[in-house]
Amino acid sequence: MEYNNVMARTPTTFDVFNAIAEPKRRELMNLLQSGARTVNAIAEMLGWRQPQVSKHLAVLHRVGLVQSEARGREHYYRLDAAGLREIHEWTATFEEYWEHQLVRIKQHAEEKARMAKRRD
Amino acid sequence: MEYNNVMARTPTTFDVFNAIAEPKRRELMNLLQSGARTVNAIAEMLGWRQPQVSKHLAVLHRVGLVQSEARGREHYYRLDAAGLREIHEWTATFEEYWEHQLVRIKQHAEEKARMAKRRD
DNA sequence: TTGACATATTCCCATAATGGAATATAATAA
DNA sequence: TTATTATATTCCATTATGGGAATATGTCAA
């Protein structure tokens, strides 16, 4: 596959960033935090149709965010969230930006508190 | 806009997760860590065409990841990365999964070291 | 073997994204 | 005012998405 010149959009299956850009897949990941689940179990818990569950699981599986294990005709899917580390670390490089904001909010609050005290 | 039934894909401009799913936009964010920049400056530094820079900046701006300030005909864009906090925190809820993996790797290494020592 | 169950895959549709090229808009300078 | 510079927007072609429905595949049970 050539995704250099004529790329319409980074395919969902290319990397973890794209895989979790889909809210439903984040929902799925969240659900799997409670343990390995069967496709049908997931479908029922989330109220989705089975093919949709399979498709979203397939995407997560391709980028390595879930693993599956077949037990008879049932396939158990479980988290393999190590791939999220990359995202966690990338966002961490921006941490100072929201901390600056938090500091500003905190200062604002303290300022207000001082003003209130002075009025006593 | 109705994005309930006939959604082809979560639009890029919907949330921060989608905005940063595009690698070029992450590159742009990375660049802006060094400070506010002009559209043309960005284009030159990254080797992109000006309209592409403007478009990607527009997406980032819509989800609030950058702010812009016009100084004459030049528009300076700077990071406003607080929106990434949401992502950082979501991935953090999965931290134990990669830590488990790290522990396993570490144990494996220690095991190997013990075996090597025993052989001395 | 056959039927039922669990999951995966395929086809279709509507939507939208990206890059490129061209063009529009806005601001400055001559 | 007009030319130039900086940026934004529009149009196009290509690609891919996600849901639904139907169907294929695989596994077990009778």
C-alpha cells in the first residue's frame, strides 16, 4: 500500500492513534478493562450488533490493542493496551501546557480567596 | 449535523482524538512546542504547501488545540494543548496494562541474570 | 450428518477526509 | 490606487470509513 501521495486519510488501521479516534472503539476498550469478553457478550453489553463488534475488534486487533483467544466457538477478546503507552507519552510532552493553565486557575482562585479574606 | 445513524466516520473536527489521529497534525503540534509560528514559517519548516498548513491549522483550531493571533497580515499560531489532557488521562486508565508488561520484561531480564550468575 | 450457535466477512450506501491547484480575501507597500 | 505579500477557501479526484443486511465460516450438539 502506498500512502504517500494519494492519501485520502490516514487509515484507521494504520496506527493506534487512528484506531482509538473512533469513540466506539474507546468504549470497547473501556469495557474490556473489566476483563476478557466474548463477541456476543460485548454486543449485548454495549447494545451493538454482532458484526459491528467484530469489525471494531478487528481494527483494535490489527493495531495490537486487543488479543483474542478462541475457546471452542467462542472468541474471548482481552486488552493488550501497551500500545496506548505511545499516546500517553506523546501527550505527556505537552503536559506543561495544561499545567500552565492549571497554575493560572489556581492563582486566580487564591487571588479571589485573598480578596474575600480582606473583606472580612 | 446528524451523526447518529449515517455516520461514515467520526469527523476529524469532532474531538481532539480525531484531530491528532492525523500524523501531520501531530507533527505540527510538535513543531509548535518551540513557540508560536506564522503559517508560512510552518510551511517552510515542514516543507509543506501553505494551503495544507492552513487546513491542518484550521482543524487544530476548531478543536481548540491551537490559538491564533493576527499581527498585520501574519497570523501567529501557538499551542493550546490543554485539550490533550483528556487523552492523557484516558490512556492513563490503561497504564497498568503496559506496566504489567514491563514487569514481565523486567522479571524476565532478572531471571536471565540469575541464570547467568549461577553459571559462573 | 444435520441443525443450531458464534463469529467473521462481504457488499452496498452515504459521508467525509486529504492533497493539489486555483482562487478569494485581507493587509501592507509603492 | 495598484501591486505584492500572507493566509484562507473552494473545487476536484481518490480513498476510506462505519453501519446495515446478508452471507460465509467454524464449532458444537443431537
